[in-house]
Amino acid sequence: MQEQPVIIIGAGPSGLATAASLNLHSIPYIILEREDCFASLWKKYAYDRLHLHLHKQFCQLPHLPFPHSYPRFISKQQFVSYLDDYVSHFKITPLYCRCVELAVFDEITKEWTVKVRNLGSGEVEEFRGRFLVVASGEATDPYTPEIEGLKSFPGDVLHSTQFKNGKAFRDKNVLVVGSGNSGMEIAMDLANHGAKTSIVVRSPVHILSREMVYLGLNLLKYIPLNMVDWLMVMLSKLVYRELSKYGLSRPKEGPFFMKVADGKYPVLDVGTYSKIRSREIQVLPAILSVKGNEVVFENAESHAFDTIVFCTGFKRSTHIWLKGDDYLLNDDGIPKPSFPNHWKGKNGLYCVGLSRRGLYGAGFDARNIADDIKSLLK
């Protein structure tokens, strides 16, 4: 059994930000990570062309700015390099290949007991700490929806975490399922590499440029959210005009309202829309079923495909191993308390990076958690 004041679960950017913030207060901790590296989503499971969708000022982690030489919108490779420097700078040493099986608060000792499976040795290890920080992230377990007949599909079925680039798909018919930022960018990458690309868009979407979102985030510091949303929609209509002729529609709610209320990000257009407008990317409605290589859609049309790429997000498994918490996290692993009080639970339980506010929100949480723990250790 190992014991430290703080146990952090997860060595993604959120866990690293928390570790760095604790380091600055000289508070010892253990950081447990189920993968064999930190930031595994970025290092192992992200597609090649990925860039941070927001201006770099909204994406740097606490206590270490991005290099001045970095562009406004940072590539995956640049962000990974920054995280390498971050871990080195703050001397963060996660314990890797530790899969959490149970985390429970002991009412007698007033400590958290965390049991993990060492994926290297197969042994169960136990850790104890006064404070527990859930930093396992919004993107934990890849999710693929159940679709009637999908098992009959003879081609490749991928999740976005398995997609790197479109080189291998030239001249193939590829269906992308999911119209978030990952789905839109992967569809564009496929089209750029000569794939015959279609994308399923089930729900209305806000399409904004990076510059619009940058303006909106800055305006939110000074004017109400509903006014910023009104401006974003007006700008989107001016730039992208009528979407319905291309199989798209805009939601009734504003883009920033939807992000806060439901965690649904607007689509930050980096070139996909022009390919939809030129019909290089075909927009299709929701899938009804799959029959061999034929996919049947809600409009009763069917099309044949060689590959399906699911950009359908992630589920969280916190509720499986976190026991005794009826206050902080819901069954989907998202905080029950509203922002800005979402990061602190009871009995020394915290969460970081789960407020649906991206890297900026994770930094906010990490600093608050470290300051709060410091005050409690006095």
C-alpha cells in the first residue's frame, strides 16, 4: 500500500495541470494513469491534422505559457511537445498501466482507498490519500452506437480514435458518422485525399469560423451570453448563408448557450463547409440500418460504402469504480453542481476538466483544487 495526501486519477492535460499546481504548493501526490504514457488521447488516439480549435491563449495549462514561436492555432505535434516540456518542467512522474477498479471513502480513517490493476503484472495495488482528484477526462472510453445490421458490414468500421489520415482511403466510399468537430475535420481530410466522402448529420449545427469564436470568447468577458450568441448567429448567416440547400440547419439555441448547457461545441470550420457546398462531401441524415455494405438512411435512401468512421464521441466509466459519491458526479461522469462550483465535492473529492470548458476550464479547476487542498492542509 502506498500513501500520499492527494491521489490524481488520470494523466491527461487535466491531471498534469493539477499535478503542476500541487507542485507549486509543495503538496505530495500520486498520479495514476491506465495507459502507458501521459496525454494518451493526444499521443496515440488523435488524427494527424488535428489542431487546437481555440486560440492558444485559451488552451495553455497553468503556470507555463506556450512558446512565443507557436502559431495562434496549435497543431497536435506542437501541443504534444508542449506537454512533454510541461511534464519535464514540473517533474511529473505518473504511475502508468494502472487501471482503477475501485475508489471508496473510508468513514473511519477519513481517507480514500483506491484499488488499481497493474496492467503489467496483473496484480491489484492499493493507494490511500486524504484527497481524491478525478482527472480521467471527458474523452475516456470511445463510444460506437448500436445500429441494426452493423455486424453484417463487410468493410472496415473505425472509431475516430483509430483514424490517422485519409491516405489509405483514396477512391473508396467512406461514411463519417458524427458532425462534431472531429467528424467534420476527418471528412475534410478524407476528401482531401481523394476519398468519396459522405457525412451523417443528424442534428442542427452551428458553423462558425475560428475568428468568430475568438471574438465571441473575448466579448463574453464584457457582455451577456445571449447577446454574444445573437452576434455569432448573425455573423454565421452572413458568411455561410443558407445551410438547408446542403442538408444542414442551425439550432434554435445559440452556440455558446449550447456549449454551456449541453457541452455541444459549435463546428469550427477549417474548410469542410466549402467541400460540402461543392458536393465533394455529401451530407446524409441519420442511419436506420445496415445491410451488408449498404447503409439505409432516414430518408429511405441507401448507399454502399467501403468504410465507416464513427466520430460519435466518448462515454465515461467513473460511475463503475467511484463509490459513495452522491453529490459531485452524475452517472455520465459529469459534475452535478453548476459552474463555477462544479469542481469540489465532499470528503476531499474533486474533479478537474469535466466542466465542458476545454483546456481553459481544466486550468481553472486545477488551480482552485490546489489552492483548496493547501488551505485544508494548514
